[in-house]
Amino acid sequence: MPRGMYRSRTFRRVKVRTPGGSVVTHYKKRKASPAHCGKCAAKLYAVARGSPSQIRKIAKSSRRPERPYGGVLCSPCARREHISKARS
Ligand SMILES: [Zn+2]
């Protein structure tokens, strides 16, 4: 019986074949949920997903879109924000 913390589905279960030939269960952390828009809560595309240590390993330009509000607002909300900023 695994430890109490591993009995819930908080951790995902991965079957791994050991060098001795037996299959054992490894408990791994689940992937982080995708980033959401700060205004309409829509899912943001082209924004890296994962733990902070995994995200730190990839290039900054591939973490989020390189435009104002990139990785914060979705593109329709960002477009509306630019227009309202220009008009005020
Ligand atoms: Zn939005």
C-alpha cells in the first residue's frame, strides 16, 4: 500500500519498467493548468505550461507572445485595450 499522500489522484501514476524487468508505479506531479486572460478568462494560446523550473529553461520569446499584454490578455481583449487607450 502506498503512502497516504499517494493514494489520492493529486499525483499522476506512471508505469516504469525497471532494469530488473519488473513494472513499478512512479508518482509524478501533474502539469500546470493553462494561463487565462485577465479580462475574459479565456484560455491563452502560445503561453508555456508547466512548473516554474521547466518554464525557466525555455527561451523567453517562446514563453508568451511578444506584444503588449502578451501572456496577460487574449488577442481580442488586447486589441480592445489598445483602441480604448488610443481614444482616451
Ligand atoms: Zn480576453
